[in-house]
Amino acid sequence: MSDLSAFAVTSRWPAAHPDRIQLYSLPTPNGVKVSIMLEETGLPYEPHAINIGQNETWTPEFLALNPNGKIPAIIDPDGPGGQPLVLFESGAILLHLAEKTGRFLPADPVARIETIQWVFFQMAAVGPMFGQLGFFFKFAGREYEDKRPLERYRAEAHRLIRVLETRLAGRRYIMGDDYTIADIALIGWVRNLVGFYGAGDLVAYHELKEVPAWLERCLARPAVQRGLEIPARP
């Protein structure tokens, strides 16, 4: 039995199963990357819902886990060398889980680094740009009289979704026939763009062929369907 009592986060969100990976998250586009990956790999884990609407990521307990105050984060009681590992940043967690299980990351060195490249593309470009578009189109930013920020992020999201369209031409998944962490990183963000944000018309999503087909294939996976709802919202 693992002892996680040294981690302050467990005083606020107790671990009923300390021998399992502890997931601190919410089903946001970043959060679902990790829950989908955990469902895909079958690793035992225990999810804890972090209420970002109540600023729970800024509590001392959570900040002791992730000083950046963002979800998702994990404690892996069986990290490298058998020691507990605390990890934040969804892309880093995907890489850790892929290497831990030997799944969803190609063994071939060239394909491996190309897969990581597309994960970084999501982290550096798709997530920030789609998120800003969502803010200025759906949330408080829509009340701003100056529409230049909305247009900036609309144009960039329009461009980025076409980068994916070009990449997916002749491919079932980002890396070809094989589903990888590159796909897992992108699913929630593309789904949110056209679903939750309702920004499909803004980026002319209807003009695309490859991205909608890819998203449909990904969303049909049972592990993806489960992961999109984990943890249950408070």
C-alpha cells in the first residue's frame, strides 16, 4: 500500500486508493487529455474533481501539487524507480503515461519525435488560440466593444484547423494509421471549438473534410467517450 500522506493535496482530496494514479482534473479540453489516456491504457487511477469555478486550483493544497495553479495534475505512486511522481502540464503527463505503458507513442525514433512534435503543436498553438477564441466569442470577451482580439483569434483558429486538415489528408490519424498521444492531445480542443464554443461557422468548419472525419473516428472510441466525462463535474 502506497503512502501519499506527504502530499498536501491528499489532505483536501483524500486518496481512497493510494496505490493508484491520482488524477486531479476536470473535463476541460486540457483535462480530458489525461482521463482519455488513462482510459485508453487501462492504468488504475482515482479521479478527483477540482472545481475551477470555485478557484480550488489556487488553494495551498493544490498549489503544493502544481505551483502554476492549473489542472490537470497527477500523482503516480509508481513513478520512475518506483518512487512517487508528481506531474503537471497535460502534454508532459501524456508523455509519461505513454512511456510508462509503451502505448500510443511509436517506438521508431523518427515517428516518436514527430508524434511529440504534434503534441507540442497542440500545446503551443491549438490550445492557446482556440481557448482565446472561446473567451472572446462565448464568454466575457464577447462584451468587449473592440472586436480586434476576436478577429485575431478567429483568423488564427481558422488557419490552425487547416493545418490539421492538411496533415490528415490521406491519414486516419495524425501519425497515419496509428492512434497516438498526438490525437489524444487534440480531441478535446477540436470538439470544444465546434461544440462548446459554437465557433464552427467562425472558422468555416463546414468547408473541411478530413478534420470532421478524424474527430468522428476519435469520438467513436469507447475510452474517449468515457474519458470525456471524467472526473464528473462537481
